[in-house]
Amino acid sequence: MSVPDNARALLEAVAQNDSEKNTTDDPGTNNARTLLPEVEESALPPPPGTLSKRQILCCRVSFLNILLISFGFMLNLGALSTAYTSQTVVLHSVKDQYFNASTTFGYTLWSISSVIGCFAVIISPSIVAIIGPKITLVVGGVCTTLFVASLIRPLTSTTYVASVLTTFGTTFVWQVQGHFIAVNSTKKRMSRNTGIFLALFQSSLVFSNLFYFYMLYGKQTIPSETRITTFSILTCAAALGVVVFSLLAHPWCEKIPRPQNCTVAPNEQAKTIHFTPKEAFYAMVRATKTKEILFLLPLFFFTGIEASFWSVYATSLGYTEKFGSLQQALVGLTNVFAGVGEIVAGIFIALTGKWMHYNGRHGILLLGMLIYAVTFGLTFLNIPPRASLETTSDVTYIGPNAYVAMLVSFLLGLGDGIFSGQIIGYLGSRYRDDCITVFAIYSFWSTLGNTAQFSWAMVLTLPFQLLILTIFAVAGTVGFCYVECLSRRNLNNRS
């Protein structure tokens, strides 16, 4: 499971916006700003970077907060990622008088979570505005911890409740993550702090899933003792992450301010400095109706179904008996290789940043689509068609082969990282004055994609799922290339 794109994009948008303000402001612009209604200075939060002057144990509080939130995400969300990916296989392994899940019961839970996630994305900004970002972060971490704990001793009632809680928990956590990075960073340190956070968080994909691989290595089934031990340790790691969240040097009840350049009219900005639920919803509706966003919706939807396919793919590996003693261990190992792919994609995007600035992002996105084409083709050749629905010993065109399966995992992470990087870069620069609204739309349609993928995963075999993925990958790429070329042409005409 990759880093939610809206959170990463918000960080880049903040950095770009700060830089733009320092280089393009002129006297005319400043005079125009003085005509806007003023908000009491005491009501405004301190600007990003003010915490950096304080020190604890010879370490700046701002940098300490960056480390704390990074390690908190690594522990809490890392444990959640492993539990989330292995959920279907783990639940199917429990057969007793208290719980007896079908082979696709995990897909049902994921579908329910995704539907609720659409609602959670809409209301989460309002929740944060009411209770403050730190309480939101801790409450979200507790919800995700309860989900991991529910797999220690699965019961029908607790699995449903835990799925609902973790949906709200992950939404709340990612909603405030960008805020904590921003308020503890100056414009000069934004890129460094973002890199620290992403590096520590992405490392959780490797460490937590290597632990799962070690615990399940050599087992074709999941014994109850192994399940209890594995998820007890993961629950402790997630709970430790919540403790780390609570140590942040940040007021418990401080609220997030409204962005300076939001979609609300200036005369309304004088009344309040925080988003209301009604404002947030109407801003999303207005932005969705624009031509550019409409062309990008297939790409947003694809990111959702592709992210959900990671879990379906891991389940397919766990249901393929031809892998022998690696059958269950590969469920954890697949995310290790996917994490490596994400890291390679990040390095590649960083190295090609200057080239993309002059030549556009569509060329890199086309490369990502080519990687996805190879990925889906290898999956079709290597994994039995019914492996996503039930345990099977069927042979395939080239296997099944464990090495090819891990290559596919790496390519999934690589393709996801490339696509995410281009979406982040484009939206963060094109809509930097209203990034919160645009990325809320992005999250909403991506969540719809999650819902759709898990819904048809319960009835469609793997080849049909791969066909749907390919169609939306092509449609999303075409829409993005059109929108970006149109945007660059309009920019050239104005200059």
C-alpha cells in the first residue's frame, strides 16, 4: 500500500506556494491584498517554522516533531499495511465454532470500508476543524491499532466493526499528516523534512512485511499460534506508534487555519478562518465540474482500483498452492518488493525533475503505463485465473513462478510510484492555491475506485480484473496527457 497521494501532494504544494509568493509578489499585488478584510492576528496560527526556535535536549522542537510523526507512521501505518494486505488469507485460515470465513470474506470487508471511506473523506476536514489535528491523529492511530488487534482472534462482529474504524482512522491520520509537516518546516527545509518522512514511512513496507515473511515461511496454512503471535507483535507496534503521536510537541486542541487562497469568497473569509462542512463540500462540487478535473477523473479512479489490486494480488499468491512452502510467506514478501519499487520510482522522479520541468510530465506517465502493461501481462501469464477467488493448484502459462511473482510486485510499486509522482507534481503546481479541495476530489474518486475493485473482485476472475485495470490505465493516461498539454499551451500563450 503506497503513501496516499493527497498527503504527499499537499506537502509539495505548500513548498511550491511559499516559493511562488517570495518570487512573484509585486507592489500592485501587495496593495490589492490590503483591500481584503483583515483577520485578527491573534486568531491566526503561527506560520510554518516558528517552532524551530525552541529546543529539547539540544534538538529543535520542529525537527523533533518531524522525527516523531515519521516514526509514528512507520510503526502504526506499517503494522496496518501488513495486516490489511494479509487480511483475506488470514481470515480464511480461521475455521472453528466462532468464526468460519469464506475465501472472499476479506473482499467484502474491504468493499464496506471503501464505501465508508467515500463518506469519511468528505467529513474528515470538518472533524479536524472541530477537535484539532493532534487529537485527530491520536484517535486515528487508535482506530488502526484496533483493526490490527482484531486479527489476533477474528470474530464476525469485531471484524466488521474494526473495518469501519480503520477506514475513519486512516482517513483522519492522513488528513492531518501534511499539516504537521508544514507547521514544523520552513520553505528551505520542506523538501528535506518531506524526504525524511517518506523514507521512514516507506521503510515500514520492508520491515513489517519481512517480519510477516519470517513468521510464515515454510507454511502452506496459517496455524492459530502463528497468527496470534504475529498480530500480537504487530498490534504492539501499532500501539507504540500511537504513543509516539501523543508525544508531538503540539497543542492538543489547536485547529487548522483556512488556506489564504481558498474557494470561499473574500467577504466570507472575514467571518471565520476555518472550513465548515458546507464550504468544503460545495468547493469539491464546483471544482469537479471543471473541464480539467473531468478529464482527470479516469486517472483518479484508476489509482484507486490499482491500489486495491495490491491486496487482491497478495491474496492470489496466498491461494496458489503451486508455490509450495512459500505460499503464505509470499503474501508478506510481495509488499517488500513493492516497497522497493516505490523507492526506485521516487529516486527516478527526483533525477528527472529538471527534464520534466522543460518537457512535461506526460512522457514519464507514458513510461508508467508501459510498466503497468508489462505488469498486468506477467500477472496473467503467471497466476491462475481463479487464484483471487479460492485456493487452487492450477498451472499457468509460465508457472506459477515465485521469482516472476516478486518481479510483478516490484513493477506494481514502480508503476504506482511513477503515476503518483506525476499526479502529485501536476496537481500540486497547477492547483497550489486550492490544493486541499483538489486533493479531496482526488481522494474521493480514488476511494470510489477502491470500492469498485473490491466489489468485482468477489465475482470476477483475475483476467477480467486485469482487463479493467488496463482499460482505465489507458483512459487515465490519455486524459492526463491531454490536460497537461492543454495547460502548458495555455501557459505559453499567456507568456
